[in-house]
Amino acid sequence: TVAVPVERLYEAFADPDLRERWLPGETFEVRVARPGKSIRANWDDGSTLLVVGFTARGESRSQVSLIHQRIPDAETAAERKSWWRDRMAALKQLLEA
């Protein structure tokens, strides 16, 4: 949960320049986008899929849920889970500053 409107949270994923500030050096290709609602994207080389959902929790609070699919094994999934936790903390810090 982040203390910003859902539109701003969505923009942090959809806008490449803003995304680079909290997800530096990472790339994904948006496959389907529903502004303010969700993004489905091919991650990096397209071997994995990113599914991101956005929910408004009032006018100035919103929530993001993220699923990184097609991870090849449990060890990589555990590493990616920890990595995403750090990236979400960076996103929250950036948006709430």
C-alpha cells in the first residue's frame, strides 16, 4: 500500500522514465495495459511474465499486487521474491517522498 492516488502508482510502472528511477536497468514490454487497473508484460527477454494489479484504497492511497510468472525453479523464485520486496520498498519511498 502506497500513500498516492492509484493513477500515480500505475504511472510508476507505465512510464519508462519514472520506472527507471525505482527499477534501474530492468526492462519489460507491456503486452496489455488497463490504465489505473493492470499491466501484463513480458519481463526482460520474454521468458517470464509480469502481472501487476492496482487498487484504489481511497483518494490518496493505493495498493499494488505483483505476480512474476514462469520463474524456472524454486531457488530463482525465492531470489526474485526478495528482490521484488526491495524494489517495492524503493517504489514506495520514491512515490511518498
